[in-house]
Amino acid sequence: MMPAPRLEIDLEKIHHNAHILVNRLSNRGISVTGVTKATLGSTDIANALLRAGVSGMGDSRIENIEAMRLAKVPAEMTLIRSPMLSQVERVVMHTDVSLNTEIEVIRRLSRAAQKIHRTHGVVLMVELGDLREGVMPDDLIETVRETLSLPNIVLKGIGTNLACRCGVSPDTRNMAELSALADLIETTFDLKLEIISGGNSANLEWALSGAETGRINDLRLGEAILLGCETLHRQPINDLFTDAFTLVAEVIETKVKPSQPSGTIAQTAFGEASPVIDRGLVAQSILAIGRQDTDPHGLIPPAGIEIMGASSDHLIVVSNSCKLPVGSEVAFQLNYGALVHAMTSPFVSKVIKTQ
């Protein structure tokens, strides 16, 4: 009997999605860094991405990169979140490149790299409007100057991140600005930058539109590969699978109950007000999964089933067709937030689907 709850993972669909995107972007002169942060650094998924032709692996957590190193995933590893000062030793030991915004962090990476006689690559992230991480463009030249002066540090390139905090879309203007900054650095310091990383899955609409790509030669892709959609409007990408992951949960209670609660109504367990629509008696079922395991708002139920609410350990659904027997299972598709929660929950088994 299969464990529940479980996340069923179709590696062939993930490989297919990555292969399609790698090929399409290669035709535009752009390589793909496969981002594994949503998969808890899964070595099975990492190897599927490598078989599809990604240029290396990127992850925001050093723990995930260490796990991939231990499993001997044969790839260049990039830490795609600025390193914590408390982790610089681990970063230079286990990663090849890190994305950086603070010169003090780069100084500490330099000292840590000197101690173990390693060279560490740095990509400087530039703020281009989304107001998450990045050196302000006016401060970039001075930051580059000091970075180049540090021993055991190699400036690999520059990059930016858009559409994460404020939803600012990558477009011809901000991508041209990043290209121009790359040209300015190379002219000022008489060097050649290896990496000009334009962003994440939100960049696909721009990158595949036929617009001039300029100096952009790398994108960091996670969600587009894993879920087969672009991230500006969450629309499916042509020829990609959107169901490489399926979350399966087991029914632990099924009863006919009123749809409207009785008694004085206060906040729910998560401090929310619970909107209620009186639908009379309904066939209500409880599944053994909750907010500790996934984001209920990011679950897409099968036809005929509605999600009515959730607590830490319970997902309440209503079946519009027939009662769900205790012990039966319900399979959900997921958005990115629900996937991240499910992958990182120790209570959700991860099952690789075999063909």
C-alpha cells in the first residue's frame, strides 16, 4: 500500500520540460541554471535536469547543495541567495558560485576561501526595480572594484531578479539596462564577464518573444520546468507538462454535515475569519493533510470536489457527486507555493513514479 500523504513525482515529465526550455533558450543564446530549491535539493530531479542539458544547479539553501554534493551530483553549484555571514565557510567549501549584494559578505567569503585554498566565484546582483536583492546601479562600479581586489574571489558576472517581490516584469528596457551595465564593467576594468544572468522563470515571455537579448546569457529556471507554466500570469507553456507533481491525501472522515456552523463565531486556528455560505447539508470529508504540509490555497482539486477549509492537520472538502469512502484517496495538482510546502514537509512522502 502506498504511503499517504505523498507527492508523486514524474521525472520523465520534468526532464521533458527542462529539455524543451533548454533547447528553446539555446536558440536565443541563453543557458539554463536548473533551480532545485522547490524540490529540497532532490538528487533525482537534479540528475533529470542535468540529463536535459542545464548548465548547472542553483539553490537558495546551502543544506540542499550539501545534500547534492554528498550524492555526487556532477554539476557546478550556485547558491542563488546571498550567503549568510554565519555560513560563508560552508558556502566556499560546497559551492562554486554565489549570488551576492553585500561587499562585507564577499570580504568574508574571500577570507574563508583563503583558509581552505579555494577560489570562489561571485555574481553581483543588481537592483533593477523589483526591490528585493541587488546593488543599486550607481554603486555597482565601486562594488566591482573592491570585489576584484579580494584574493581567492573571481567576479564571474552580474545578474538581477525581477517579478518576485513586487511583480516587476522583465522586459526589453530592464534587460537592456543589465546588458549596458555589463558593458560598462568590462570597459571600465578591461575584463570579460562570463555570466549575465537575466533572472528567473518570469523572464521566459521576454526571452522567447524574439526581442533582442543583448548580453543576457543565463536564466535561473525552477517553476517553469517543474510546473510547466510561466510565472507572470501562471499560464501553461506550450508543449510542457503541468502535472509532473501530484499530491495525494487519504480520507479519514466522511459524514453528511450542515454547511453552516452553529454557535458564536470567532477567529479560526490561524487567526482568520471563516466566510460561510449556507448550502444546507453537504457530504463533507476530511483528508489527513493540512497547512503544516502544504498551502491549501495552492491545491487544485479534481472535478466534483471543492476545498472548504483547512487547519494544521486537516483538509476539509465537499464532494458534489458522491461521498468519499474512508480510506480512499484524492489527488491534487499544485501551484508553486503548495509544491514548496509539500516538498519540505517531513510528513509528505516523496514517491518517484516509474514508467
